[in-house]
Amino acid sequence: MKVTAIKTDRIRPKTLSILEVLDKFFPEVTDRSIIAITSKVVSICENRLVPFKDTSLSELIKRESDYYLPFETAAHKLTITRNILIPKAGIDKSDFSQSYILWPKDPQKTANEIREFIRKKSGHKNIGVILTDSTTAPLMRGVRGISIAHSGFLATKKNKTDVRASVVEGLAAAAVVVMGEGAEQTPIAVISDIPFVDFVDNDPSVDELSLLNLDFTHDIYGKMLSGLDWLKGDGQARGESQ
């Protein structure tokens, strides 16, 4: 597997759409490649920024998350957002723009649109897309890359021992290791030489996407998670495709 970071200019709000960014900095791709893009760059292109002066981080977390832990008992503001366990509903701070950066409005719709754009521009049929972010994991130091949306390939597959492996999460983690959305200006990565990936000719269906999620009843960490004092958020991070 080969992961190549793509350098761009600094992406600023209200300048280019994500498709215009890809058109301007279009990487060389071969058939059977996957393009990983940091979700924050997509958010900036969508102007999903809220000035610090307009609200508090706590209010944004309540608005964007599906569930959140009481702030007085959770110093790191742990949430469940789009069925992902992530601090602060995936919200980042931009001191440069003096704004909070939210997740994209509809990551799945955007991933599908990006895949179609790259397929047409490159002339290749087998193209995949991942929108990435990073989060923490229990008992592990540091953050790791995750997928918040994908398109063009099967997200999981069974190995020889019949255990289902998460292909999309492994690829996202590999991409985020070499990417950087700030001073590095490498918010895109091309993943190639991936014979283990099964490409498909369609966008992920609602049923396929639902299979990626587990509720507390079926999750091996469910008993631990369900024992916490979750509060219901407004869930406005959910787009129409979810």
C-alpha cells in the first residue's frame, strides 16, 4: 500500500468549493485508488464556521451531538455524534479565523459527489473516497485517523478467521498519519496499491451504512457506555443522507 500526501494552498472560507479545490490541486491517480480528504477542509469550503463571539463551545456541542456527557463531569467533552464516539462532536477551533469549525453538513453526500467528480476527471472507474477526522481511543495515548464518510468501495470484509475487518478505518488511519490540514497544507492523500480493497460502482446504500454502526446492545463496550449519564443533544450534525 502506498499513501501520498498532496500539498495545496491554505484553504480559506468563501473562496473555493471542495470540488474546485480538487480541480485546482488534482492529484495524479490510477485506477483502483482511494482519495482521502480531511473533513475540516470540506467544512471550510462549506463555510461551516461559527465565530467564537457568536456562541460557546458547550452550546455548539449540545447542538451538533446526538449525545453528550455533562460538562461538569466530562472535562474533555466526550460525545456520540453520527454514531461515533468523539470529543467535542468533532468540532475544532481555528485561531486564525477566530471560529469553531463544525463537521461537514452532509459528509456522505459530499463523499459521493467527490467520487463522481474524480471518476469523470480521471477517466477511471474504480475510485474510492474517504472523508477523515481523528479521535481518541480508550487506554491509548494520541489520536488516530477515522472515517466519517466513504464511497466507492466496501467498508468491511471478512478475513480467513471469519472476523470482519474494517477496511475503511484502516485506510483512514493510514491516510491521516501523512496528512495535515493546518500549516502542513496537505489535506489530501492518495492511497494506491491496495489489492485487498473491493471497489464497487455505486454509492453506499442506507442499508450498507447502517451495518457499520452498532447500538449499545450489540457493542462489546455497550455495557460500559450505557452506564454513563448521557444527555440528548440536538443532533444537527446529521445531514439528509443519514
